[in-house]
Amino acid sequence: MQRRSFPITALALALFAGSAFAQTKWDLPAAYAATNFHSENLIQFAKDVDTATAGKLKITVHANASLFKANEIKRAVQGGQAQIGEVLLVNFENENPIYGTDGIPFLATSYADSKRLYDAQKPVLDKLLGAQGMKLLFAVAWPSQGIFAKKEINSVADLRGIKWRAYSPATAKIAELIGAQPVTIQAAELSQALATGVVESYMSSGSTGYDTKTYESLKYFYDTQAWLPKNAVIVNKKAFEALDPATQAALTKTAAEAEARGWKVSAEKDGFYKKALGEKGMKVVTPSAKLMEDMRQVGSIMLADWQKKAGPDGEAIIAAYAKSAPAAAKAGKK
Ligand code: PCA
């Protein structure tokens, strides 16, 4: 390589020494495809942060688990290897049940209910992440979770013994409860696992089915609408505190905008994904009453287990969630 030397000008010196132009660079590891709606939202967020801070804070998004695997991102942010990152909260349920709140089947099955559940979960989540040296910036729900399957299924008995991809402790627990064989695989490696037959079935959103081209391997999507797990963008507290107050405020404001935008896009794309799966040759099916009944039973076992593990914090979340239900829904439940 040719070596070139640049004259060090007074301006360059001022830039190096001066705080007026101090620029902070952050890496944001994320686990999903660059074309996924969450990743696109992160890229927009990074762009907006750049604008809002007049270039003082530069965030580089590393999608598709290219910097850290999905379940390593939280620890990377905690340890400061990455200043900021996007995690799937339910991945960390074994660390603390509160992280698994939004992975309990049939607790919240619509966007409106998931938003209320998030509001109920948030104070505890803030406390928990705070105690671990991190801070929650924003969270966005995935579309609702259904069952991808190779063959027709009319009850959970039809899933017995099959190779079941799990992405979280709860989805592995479902496999256990229905007698399937769980294998934990992150989304970035799912296409490969499907193509090689390591996976015959799994629960996730139409979004992940679409991103991973699941329709090339599996022919059915049972639209159980079981739960809407959330991706959360978390930041290392020390890294956040090292920013000047104006940059902190710009970051927080931009995060709130990204959260609102993310929920909106998720809801808008939910229908698009299912339609697209159908167009790619998949059968998008309303589950039979029996299959739903079986899955609801799985859900009630998991809710009871979770409540036992989550203790008073869990109780507070469930109570706040119930309290925020619209009057009509409350009356209907009686
Ligand atoms: N997609 C992610 C998690 C939830 C979802 O819809 C996945 O399957 O890994």
C-alpha cells in the first residue's frame, strides 16, 4: 500500500483536542436479518440519532447475529463489548422469569393487549436491567406466534416426536409439554437447519417464516396467535452516562419515536407476512378447535409455572395487566 502523509493542520488538531466535535461511536449488535422489520427500524433509529445529535453519536447496526449470537448480545452490552444492542427479552427467562413475561402463551395475543402487558412489565424490567448496569431504550413486539409444520396437524398429538426448533426457554418448554424434541436454533441459522432437516416444526411469527424462507421446507402455518414476544434495545449504563446531557436527551427521544414506529410497522406487516407465505405456496390455516384447546392447556400450565417462579414481581405485573384491561374485556371474563 502506498503511504501518504497528511499535514496536520490547526483545524485537525482542534478536532482531536476539542470537545466541540467529540464524536462517540457505538456498535449495535442485532440478531435478525438486515431486511427484517426490526433491523430496518434499528437502521432508521441510528440514522435519526445521527441527525438528532448533529453527528455526535454514530451507531452502527450489525444485523443477522454477525457480531454476537442472539443469546450473547445481552451479556455483551452488560460487559461493554457493545455499548448498545437488540435482544429478544424472552431469551433470558432462565436468568429471571420477568424477561419471559411476553413469552407466556395466550396471556396477551393482540397488539393492544401486548402493549398493555409491556406497560405492566416495564417498571420491573427497568429495575432489573438497571441492577445489571443497563438501561432499556425501547421495545417492539414481533407479530403473533403460530406453528410451522411439515404435515397437517389437528391436535398437539400430531406433533409428538418431531424435531422442534426452539428460540427461547419457553418454546423449548412447549416442546417438552407436547412431547416434541426441542433443539435451540437462533433465527440466523434457521434456514440452514430447515434445509438440512434438523428442524421439522417450530413456533414463531409469519415474519420469521418469511425471512427464513420456511415455505421452501414446511408447508403449513397454523395461525394460533399465541403470544407476541418483544425485541428490546438496551444500552450499557456507563456508556449512556458518558454522553453529554443533550445527546442523552436526543437518544431517549429518538428511542421513543423508534418504539412507536416499530409497533405500528409490526402490526401493519403481520397481515402482509401471512399473505406472502400463502403466495409462496404455504397453507396458512386457522387451527382446529382441538388444536387450540390443546395449546391453551399448554399455555395455562406455563402461566402457572411462571407465576410460581416470578413471585411478587410477577404478581404485580399480572395485576397491573388485568387492571388496565378495557371494561368490556373485564366484564366478558367474569
Ligand atoms: N421471531 C424470532 C423470535 C420471535 C419471532 O417471531 C425467532 O423466531 O427467532
